[in-house]
Amino acid sequence: MNSQVRKNTLIYGALIITSLIVIYPFFYMIMNSFKAGPEILHSPNSLPTSISFRGYLEVFETVNLGRVFFNTIFISVSVTVLNTLFSCMVAYAIVKTNLPGREFWLKVILGSMMIPAVLFTIPTYIMMYEWNWINTYRVLIIPGAISAYNIFLLVQFMKQIDNAYLEAARIDGASEFRIFFKVVLPMLRPALATVGILTFMGAWNDFMGPLLYVRDESLMTLQLALYNFKTEVPSTNLEQLWAMTTMIAFPVVIVFFCLQKNFIKAFTGVGVK
């Protein structure tokens, strides 16, 4: 066995081991979602002795799953679209326009990332209460419509775009909005996919926002519905917990696999040519 074969064997062996480590939590979750409560409690690492759909059936019986999924998808998609669009607009204004004090504004935006988000919880809640936004979709969408981190990320990608494309469009008489939507956005597809995935995952998995602001069951999200299955008795609702955890995880996994090529391109530096 020559050195190249040994090297390839080590690389593929490491990849296989890493893949198994990554996949195992998903397998563990799915496996336990098809077990009965006592079996989950006493034998969580073993294969199910018999396939049980009780957890999934009881989730559908207990929760208005259609409404809960609609709320979560509507909020997550709205936050993703608005956050990606507005963050990209800010990054474009900072990098590609003659915005006065643009370096100062970038430092302010980056400086805001240094402040722990938990410090804004009480002031934000007071603002939302005074604006009568509590228990509305607005309170779960508008505060997440822009992100300092996404602006910082998009600024780095925006710098890779050659200004010659923008100058050519300006010479042809295109407005800044037309340049942004017709020239810049198509060249930033990998970056936008990356920001979209990260934002969607954050909005989909958000628990504190709905817990603080939602009072009506008609506005309940998946994370709150999952929380409602929590109980002090160890074996109670375990089937529902694992079944609903599986249902919550799958949409995020599907979104990632649909956009993974752009996600990889963005971080390998081949997204903008």
C-alpha cells in the first residue's frame, strides 16, 4: 500500500466516522419517536422492539398541527425574506454607494453585536406592549427583520463584486434600485442562500420570542407546542415529545439540503465571479 492509498484511506475513514457522529443524533431521534414511553425511558439507545405510531397520532389529536405549522412557516419565511432583503440593502449601501459616514455606521452595527441580546429583552418587551403588538404576528416578525450579523456577512460578500458591473449599469441609466435587484442580487445568490438558511433556522427554532409574546393558541408555534408536552412525570408524553421533535427537525434539514450547494459555494469563495 503506497502513501497515497494510505492517505486516502485515512481521509475517507475520518469522513465516515465524522458522518456517523453527525447522523447518529438524527437516527437516535427518529428511532425513539417510534417507541412507547416506557421503552424510551428504559432503553433509549436500543432499536424499538415494536414500531409504535402512538406518539405521532397523539400529537395530531392534541395539537392543531395544521395551524401550528402554518404559524411557524409563515413567521419563519417572513423573517427570512425580510431579513435577507433588508440586510442586503444595508450592506449594499455601505459598500457600493457614497453613503455619508458609511464606515461609522458599519462600526455602529458591528458594535451592537458586542451587546448580549438578553439585555434587550425587557426594553423590547415594554416597547412591544406599548405599541399593542403583544399576541400578534408583527411582534414575531418585525424585530427579526434585520440582523447585524447578516449585514456583516453580506458586507464581506458585497466587497467581492467588481464595481465595473455597477458603473456600466449606471452609465446605461439604471437606478440604484434596478442595479441592486437586477445586478447585485443575482451575483449574490450563494451568499443570500447562506443568510437565508441561517435566518430560517433561527426563526424556525425560536422559542423565547413566542414564549414571551404569544398568548393565544391560534398564534402558537411548533416550539411552544413542543413545550406544552413537557411534564414533571418522567415517562409521560415522551412519545409525543420525540415525535414532535422529529417533525420540527425535518423541514430545516430539507431546506438545508435544497440550498446546500449555494451554502458551500458561499464559504469556498466561488460564489461571485
